[in-house]
Amino acid sequence: MVGLTAGMVVLLPLGALLGGPVATLSATVQAGFLAFGLIALLYLVTEELLVEAHEVEDRPWVTAMFFAGFLLLLLLDQTMG
């Protein structure tokens, strides 16, 4: 348990170091990074918290379309807004 906690502690500064250069990119690319994070969170909530999500076996193309659809929607909102 201590090793797992130590590993999580190391991931926070690592994420900050990897995310720092994203701040220098264009607003559209930044929106893409944020959209991906939002999509990943929505996917995890859907998969882990909704019992109905486990009634049907997962298919890779459905998961890919889930990510692509939200990413496209948020990128369109960023570029048009």
C-alpha cells in the first residue's frame, strides 16, 4: 500500500512537467487536451458507476466512437466559439 501511494505521489509532479509545455500551444490544441481529459472522465464514470454499462460486452469501436464524438464536439465548440 505504501508503494502504491508513493507511486501516486510521483505521478503528480510528472503530470505537471508533461503538462507544462501544453500551455505554450495554441488554444485549439489546448482545448483538445482538455477535451480528451473530459472524455476520459466521462468514460470512467459511465463504465464504473452505471450498472447498465456492464450488461452488454464492450466493443472497441463503440469506445472509439465515444471518444471521437466528444472530442469533435468540444473542438468544434472551441473553434467556432
